[in-house]
Amino acid sequence: MTDYAATPGPLDEYPIHQTPLPIARVNTGDRNFYDRSYLNAHDRAGTFLVAGLGTYPNLGVVDAFLTVRRGDTQRTVRFSDAMGPRSLEQGAGGIRLEVLEPLHRLRLRCEHDDLAADLTWTGAFPAVQEQPHLMLAGPRPVLDASRFAQVGSWAGTLAVDGAEIAVDPAVWTGTRDRSWGIRPVGETEPAGRAATESAGGFWWLYVPLRFPEFAVVVIVQELPDGRRTLNDAQRVFPGGRVEQLGWPRITVEYRSGTRSPVRALLELTTPDGKPLPIEVEVGTGIALHVGCGYGGDPEWQHGQWKGRGWSSSSRYDLTDPEIVARAPWGVSDFVARARCGAAEGWGLFEHASIGRHDPSGFADLGSVAP
């Protein structure tokens, strides 16, 4: 492995250091340090795209993926490579992410015979810095990260299995985030004590929404007994003013016999104490652990060493019983259509409910909605 930390890198020319280390070295020896972009796009109907690009300095890996769902078919391409010197260039294999205007405009490109894209993102409202996210396994941080989120629109072209799609910014919208810190990446570590003394459940909700006059970002994580370990609800306006929206009351309606969300009510509170309810209808979904490399994906994990110049392409039939059986056991992203008073909004409804969650009435791993 090339020792990039032994010589100056391109970013060492700039006054951006925050430790006595060269930029090639992060301020921790934790193998799970990561730095990642996540993006999604949809046409407010049946086409849903999710993409990600991550770097893992302590693993020496860079990787990226792009997946598109249309109807009951999902096409995914993935790229992985050895990480070079840290620089302003972001890419892995056929996927490139270019910052055209920081915190406002990006360009996402993918070159592959099965899935190609040339898309430009424009933020509709300023990016929102989220609350720090910390998860512990005993005394050890297994997730310790910072993240900002933004809603916006997309323009450009998309080609899926040879079918070309025009991406009109008047219709295509989406959300994105940038996060960095520590989270499980690469080859799976031994579970150890956690395998027999786990928390018993995981409940997660992440809902960034775009309305005509403001954006809302809601994040909630709860323990099996409903105790909240992460609570963040913010509304951002065009000029950058941000207001906190209290301690949301969340009601999720699940499809009978499943834990697949159908709709939700987010009961927020403005700083002056007035209620701000948001009703969400849940649409097309993508399970992030089906081909996208997120936790529990049996095909590929973010940061996993696959060798130099690795790529793969998969086509999923979402009615296949094997895929249907996998879907509930991880985090899923859904297109969200929302209503806040008279205003209609669109965005993302990201959710996971695994194991026990008392507020939802789920007693154990096998519990489902009546």
C-alpha cells in the first residue's frame, strides 16, 4: 500500500488543517473512519434514484454506487478502487461527483453500459447542519458522525438499460447529505459480546422535505423502550434562518402484516409553541441493503476491499421472494409526498424498524403490524 502520509498531498497546500497531521491522515486510528456523500432524485412518480460516494482513509478504499428503481425493477452499478492522495477530486471508477458551487450546485456523472447519468443538483434552500450522531456499544463509539442535509432539484439526463430519461428540474426533486466520522465500514468485524447482549431493537427515522417556502429536516432514533437517543427537527427558510421544531411526536402507519410504512404524521412545534403537523404519504422505496452497500447487504459493503478497478452491475426483480424477504432487515428510503397546512412538499422518508419497539407495538423481531 502506498504511504501517502509520508509526503505532502495536494490539500496540504491549503490552510484547512485541523490537527498537526497531514491531510492524508485523519485524527483517529479507527478503521471505521469514513467521509461520504449521499444523494437521491425522483420524478414524484415511479422513478427513484439513489447514489453515494465514500472514502475510507484508514482502509485505503474509495467506492461509489448508483441505483435506479422503475416499477418493480431496480438497476444498480458499483465501483471500488484503491484510494489515492486526498484531493478535491471525488470519484470511483465510472462515478464522479463535482462541486460546482459549494453548498449549492453539484454535478453527478456515471458512465456504465447498464446505467448512465449526467445530472446537476441545485439546492433550493441552504444546507442544514444536523445534531451530532453518536451510538455506543458499551463504552465504544460505533457511530460518531457529523452531517449536513439539503433539499433541491435535478437537471440532466439518465439512461437505464438503454432507455433514456430527460430529468426536468421543474419536476425532479430530491435530497442530499454529507457526513463524516466513524461508522461501521469495510469487512464485518467480529460481533463479540454484542452478539448475545444486543439492544434488542433499532428504530430510525430521517425525513428531509422540500416545501415551496421552506424545508424541514426531522431525525429521530429510539431505543426499544421508546427512549429517544437522537432528536433533531429544524425548518430552514430561503435567507438561511433556521428554527427548531421541538420534540416531534411521530405516528407511523404500517401496511398490515409488515413493517413497511404507508403514511406518517409528524407533530412538530414552532418556537412560539404553535403546532406544526406534517402528514406524509410514503411512495416508491429502495432498500439500502439491496445492492447499495449499506449495513446487512450480502453482496457488497461500503469500504470493503474488492481490489483495484473493481465494478459490478446487478438487476433486481423486486417481486422475487428472496429480495422481498431481505427488504425488512435494514434501512429503506422512500419517496415522500407531504402536506403542511395548505402547502405540498416532496422529499425523503427514510425508515428502519427492526426488533422490539414498544411505542409501535412491536414486541420482538418477528412482530408486524396487525
